[in-house]
Amino acid sequence: MTTTAADQLCESIISLKESAQSAIANESVEEFAGFERYLNEVEAYVRELQQSEWATEAKAAIRRLEKGEPLSEVDRDVIRAFIVSDAQAYLRHENNFNDWIKELNRLLAELDKRSNRLDRESLVDLRGILKDAIRLVPDIHNYLAEKRRVEKFEQAMSMLDQTSRQILERLLNEQLRSAKR
């Protein structure tokens, strides 16, 4: 990684931290919206840096895929870096999944308790509980989807056929050529 890219990334991370601290301190919806946008921009930049760091190895893996040659462990690591490394890192760092499941079970129990007495007050409570579940379920869904994505990738890599090799070759080439990989 070039010094300029490393410096820019360090500056971005410092800015992210400052943006988050301000949003937290001010409990500001607008600042959190801006912070979320900035997180996405920095993630895209990091993805670009990661892929540029692996570009030489990716081109070698593409050549082996094209020729039908066996893939080395480095080739597999390169393909993994381009295709699922983000999901693998997310799964490695995420530590709330079990808490999310416990919370969902708690919310379902609360819904069950209130379903026997439906009046004006319980309807308000039901809406609040449902709103909490609506916020929670996407996190659970995303975690499981990323886990499945990694599992499917590993399964596909264990039995590469000509079609799979062509798909991987095309994906790697597209990511190397794309301005927004």
C-alpha cells in the first residue's frame, strides 16, 4: 500500500471516530445518518485498497483458472479475498448473534403475553414490541446470510468444475476492471 493511501485511510478512520463520537454525544439522528454514509464510503475505499493490494496475485489466479491449472493455496486465498473475505471478517468480529436470538425470544414471549388481552394499552405495547423485533430481525438475517455465503463459497471451492472456474474468472476480472469493485 502506498504511503498516500495508508495516510488517507488513517485520516478516514480518525474522521470516522470523531463523527461517531459527535453523533453519540449529541444523540443526533442527522449526525448518525451522516456517519452511516461515511462508514459506507470508507468501507468502499478499504475494499478498493484491499483489491489493489491483491491485484497481481489475482491476475495470476485468473490465468490458472483460464488454463484449467490447479489452484495454489495463494490462488485460493486471493479468490477468497475478492469474494468472501468481508463476510468472513464480519462473522469473526460479530459478537452479538446469541444476544440477538435471546432478545428475539424475549420479544416473542412479550408478544405472547399480550396477545391474550387486546385493548387500547396492549395494542400500543404490541406495536412497540413489534417495532423492536422489526429492528432486530435484519441483524439476525444478515448474519445468517453472510454465514451461508461463506459456506456456499467454501463448498464451491472444494469442487471446482469448468463452469465454476469461468464464473470465478469473470468475477475476478470484473472486480479488477471496475472503478467501484
